[in-house]
Amino acid sequence: KAGVTQTPRYLIKTRGQQVTLSCSPISGHRSVSWYQQTPGQGLQFLFEYFSETQRNKGNFPGRFSGRQFSNSRSEMNVSTLELGDSALYLCASHSGPVYGYTFGSGTRLTVV
Amino acid sequence: GENVEQHPSTLSVQEGDSAVIKCTYSDSASNYFPWYKQELGKGPQLIIDIRSNVGEKKDQRIAVTLNKTAKHFSLHITETQPEDSAVYFCAVNTDKLIFGTGTRLQVFP
């Protein structure tokens, strides 16, 4: 079966801009979790969506937001980009609360 | 909140040797302990997991052991090969997965 698809793979944005990242989960999976990965902080939980509802949220500022559509595809948005937002953003598709996470290859965001 | 510590941060071994990575956690309610492998340019991939009702689980050259009393669990890789070189992450569950800080494993031919 097809894996988790994240688009785009790479992005370069300027400070102050906003960005939208997309994640298409494995067919049949209704849960999507987003993580930010940086060398200094590791994998940090952003939020989780299940059936179009945000079920959980990490400790990130309100500039980070997300949503999920009826086909389970999810998007995350970061507004007013800062240099520190440069990171690999990973999406995980899963059928249950925490079991069987399947990650996509991520979107590498660079803020200049 | 849950805290996951992972050691060592880097590990270099000769091909054929064994590698052991250890994690400790703080929340006694955690009951699911997966391990992920991340290769360059890819997302983390689940390689093995264990639930709290089991003390050890093996899958070919990979094994995980769990000590719930001491709140630690370990990944064991035997007969290491160069393709085992990657970053390995442990994780524990709360209402989400919390990841350790990662171990960069290098296997030298």
C-alpha cells in the first residue's frame, strides 16, 4: 500500500512569510500527527488530528496551526516565519492513538 | 510531563559486533515502547516495539528488553552490518508518542 506522502519535500521561505505543508496519510488511517525535528530539540510533537478534529496539541505558539480534511489529508500552517522555524517537519499516519506510526519523509523548511 | 532519556548519543561499532541503546522514562502509566530507525533524508521507520506485558521481544538481529520496575528499556542489535548505520530513536506513549533524543549508530566495515 502507498506510504505517507508529504509535500513539498523542500521549502525556502523568508522571515515573516507563511507556509503550508501537506500530508496524505496511508489509506484507511484516520489519524495524523505532526512533529518538528531539529538537531537541538529532537522530535517535538506539534499536534494530532483525528476525523477532522484536533485531538491533541503540543507546546508550540499559535503561529503553528493545522487542519484535517474529510479524506484524512492534513495540512499544517506556520505564519510569520522565524529563523528558528527552520526544521524538518514530519507527519505520521496512524490508525490508533499511538500505535503503528508510519512517518513520511518530511518537509525540510529553511527560513532565511 | 513524560521525560525520555536516551543514551548514548553516538555509538561506533565494528561490523559484526553488538550495539545496545538504552532509554529511561518517567511516567509509570506508559505501556507502549517503540523503536524507530531514521536514515539520511528519510522519516523515522518503526523497527520493533514492545508492550508492557512483555519483558523481551526479538525480531531476527534486533531485540528489545523492558524493565517496567526500573522504567527503562533497551534496543539490542547483534551482528551489526554497515546498513544498520542510522539514527535510532526510542519512544514512549502518553496521550501521544514522546521521543528520546536519538542515538547515531555508525557501523564500520
